[in-house]
Amino acid sequence: MGNSWMREEFGQEVAQLAEQYEAKKINRRDFMKRLGMAGIGVTAAATILAACGGGDDAGTPTTAGAAAAPTTTEGPMQPVTGGTLREGYNRDVSKHDPLTTNWYDPAFFAIYEAILSNDPSGATVPQFASDFSVSDDGLEYRFTIPEGKLSHSGGTIDAEMVAEFYRAVQEFSFIAGLAAPVDTYDAEGNEVVVKMKNAWIGALGPHKTGYWRIININTWKESTLTDEGEINVESTYGTEFADGTGPFTHEEWVPGSHVLVNRWEDYPGTQTPFLENKGKAYLDAIRWTVITESGQRATQLENGDIDTLIGPAPQDISRLESNSDLTTIRHPEWSGYHLAMNRDYDEFFGDVLTRQGLSHALDRQGMVDAILFGNGAPTLGPFPTTDRQYEPAVEEFNQFDIDLANQKLDEAGWVLGADGVRERAGFKFEFEYLVEDETVQKAVAEAVAQQFSVVGVDAQLNVVDRAVAFEFQSGEGRDAAPMSLFFWLWPIPLDVLILFGGSQFIPVPNFSHAVEPRIDAAIETWLASATDAEAQAASSEFQLAWAEQLPYLPIMNQNATFVHNNKVHGWQPFVWNLYPYYNDTWIEA
């Protein structure tokens, strides 16, 4: 059947799943499960299933994207234990320490468990905990920690240790502000008790992320804290070893090359309801290979050098989708490319007219088409358009308009010089522009620099590796780069963008060193929101203030794209989590 209507109504991923189901490349059970992972509700899924021919499940092959298997009487293929999953990763790797890392990678979903997770429908479910509850007034959360929970070192993880870990997040993590309304973490018996400063509808969100994934806090303190209780910067926790709670153990961490984890044989099992394998993992190991050169990613998958891939080059996606040996999964991603403008370079970025002029010079749709090959969307405010709290009124701002860009810059006092570069008050409009050494980010940065040059602004690219980029973005005052490109990735945009835009987070991660009272006020309102209506109002005001005042220049977001060889089973990324879990993953012998 033709699936164009399905593509228009539900998106490319759902249409592809329908085609695979109709061709008997996946069975009914897997089809419905993948629809749920794509964020499709029960009613819509039933409509899609009916359109695809109902419940005929002959053959019941389990390999997505491969040729239909012959009908047998043996039933679905059974999981196989053993083997190393070789996964391609589109970024350099971060150290495996939730408390001190500046990013968390897929390995965090293998090495650690969070107290909660999102299920394929987006609902909150237990993971390390067996149950949780919230008081009627929203001021107290309780999480039940079952007996027998262990860490990789064999240490018992009880409620008090979880509470102590969360207190360490409050004290040491640069990202602790994500959960600012939390007052205290304590333990009562086998329950972690979280008491709030005020009722806040967003309280559970941060606790599902990588920075709150549960470690053995005793091991961490012994290896990471000095006698004075401060962070030892020479600690090797997260680089040479880790003491986690997930189904795999840290083995190797080599920046620029790879990460290796091994199956934890004593894994006590998971409480996560949507994971089918409750015991130890099927895989012997997982190896993530760093592939920052985007053109190499698809080739390595097609050649059999890797089994799964996160983030293929946009220009290769259609080719991968047509390969019957592979399955491509695409869904909206809560991410964005934006430009930090260091306000301590007041001569360049201190006034809103200049920032608005720069913003109007950006052809965002052109960059989506040329760099992402349409696999994304422009962002005219801080949020991607797919977010549930997206405020469409931001589209009144930041539209591509060269005439308006020049008008704003003229009005701001920037005069075009004979060499084509603007000047104001004795300063030429030229500055260093930092970008991480990754293919797509470099392409975005180069396109931005070219578009700035059209309006008389000379952004001089400096391409550096990831660690250097973060160091020079994080400096205080003019020790930080004047401008830098940053790609953010987070399951709840408002939470993480607070850290970029809030004045209390200067210099990290408010790399723009922006102080915007209107944005700060919207943040305060969001952190005090106890209802959906209050949260939406705060979110809308935050987005509108951002779009007008421009603490950063929003550019675009991309779709999340994952690809796997059809010999890999149970590797099922879905829209509500950044990365897949690996408990159910196995490889055909």
C-alpha cells in the first residue's frame, strides 16, 4: 500500500516501520513495540496496524529490514548469549563519572542505572528503585530501594548510599542546578526520601539522566576526594575504573578512540518494566568506536566493521534506509546547535541590536537543507519545534532577512569598512570563533561564518578537539572564547537551557556570560511551577525572552538517527531516552 499519508501524519520513521511490517520483515509484536518507542499512542497504533493489514503475523521473523524468513514451527528466534557489540559513536567519549563529567555518553546507560527511566510511551517507570510515590502536596518523593542491590565492586547499595550520592550531586556536579527545587535527600529504612523547597512538576526529570545515574559513592569518595573534601583533579575514577550499578562494567576508556565495557556476571537484575531481560546481559561486551569524521560512519557499518551506529552523516541516511541488511530508526531529537556570544566582549555582543542583526543574517533553513539534508528543522527560539512545550510565537523573531540584518547592524552603529568588515568605536567586527572538531559542527560553523561575512562580520574559525573546546568555552571573563558553537542534547530542553541562559550559571555552562533579567524571572517561575498550566506559561515566557534578547543565537536541531545490522536484536532506541539500553541486546551467532 502507499504510505504517503502515514508519512505526512506520523513521520518518516512510522512509514518505514509500516513498510517493514507489510513486507513481513518484522512481526506484529515488534511492529507495535517499535511504534510505542516512536511515541505513537495506542489508538493511533491501532489505526496504523489496521491500515497495514491487521494482525496477520505469518512467518514471525524478528529481523527488521532483512528478507522475510520462512515460516517455521519453532517460533521466534531465541536470544543468544555472547559476542561483542561494536557500536559507532559520532562524538568523542566522556569520562564515566556522573559527578564530574561534562557530557554523558551511551556507555552511561550500560554502566549505571538511574533510579527511574522513561518507558516507550514516555511514562516514568522505576529502574534502580522498585517503586516510587509523591505526596499529595508535591513536597515529598519516596523511592523504594530493594535489598540485594550491588555495585560492580560488590558493595551493597542501600537507600542511605543512594541519598548520599544525590547529596554529592548537589555539592559537586556543575549541573546540579537542574534540580534546584530539591531541598534534601535522606534515607528512611529502605526508602530514599526527597524533600522539596516547593512543589515542582519537573522534579523527576533530572533524576532519569546520566548525571544522576547511581554509583557506589563510597568508592567515588575514596578515589576522588582529597582529605579536605575537595575534588582531586588527578582522580582516575571514570577513566581507568568505575563502580557502577548497571549490567556492564567499565574496562577501557581511550579518548579519540574507543570505550569498552564487559558484562557484569553478578548483576542483580533490573526493575525496569519495559526491559524483557531482567537478569544479566546477553552480550559479553560492548565497544563504542569514536568516529568524528561523519563520512566514515556509514561505510564502517556497511563494511561490517561495526554492528550499530549512532548519528550517521545526514547525506548517508537515505542510502542506509535502502539497505535491506540494515534497519534505520529516526525520531525527533531534543537537541540544538546554538552560538554562544561572550558578553565580556561587550564591544561585540553587549547590545541586543547587534545580536539581532547577526541572527537575521542566518539562513537556518538553508543550513538544514544543505548540511542535514533536511533531517532536522530550523530553530528560531531555544526549543526544537517538536517539544511538547514549544511556543510557536517565537517564529516572529530571527527570520532570515539580509536587509533587516544590515539595518539592525547599521542602527547599532556598525559601519562597513573599505575592506568589507564593519567597525564601531574603533573596533573591527572580527573575532575568534571556536568549534569542536566534528564534521557536522564544522560544517555548521563554516556556514555561519560565511553568512556573517555577507553582512560585514569576520568570524575567524578555530577548530579544536572536544576537551579544548569545553575548556575555552568555560573560562571566566575574556579568558573564554568570544564566540563558540555548541551542540546541546537533553531529554527536557527547558531544564538544560536554564543552565545555558541563567545568570547564576556564569561561567559554566552559561558560556555567553549573559545576564537577562527577563530570562532569570522565567526560570524562577518554571522552578516554582506545580501544575502543567504554570509550567507551560513559564516555558512560553522563557522561549519568547530568549528569542528576543538572544543570550545565544539558535540555529537548528537534528533528528536522532540510529542504524543497526539486522543480526542485532533488542537494540531499541526510542524517542524519550537519549540512548538505548543494552540489557535486551543480542547478536545472532
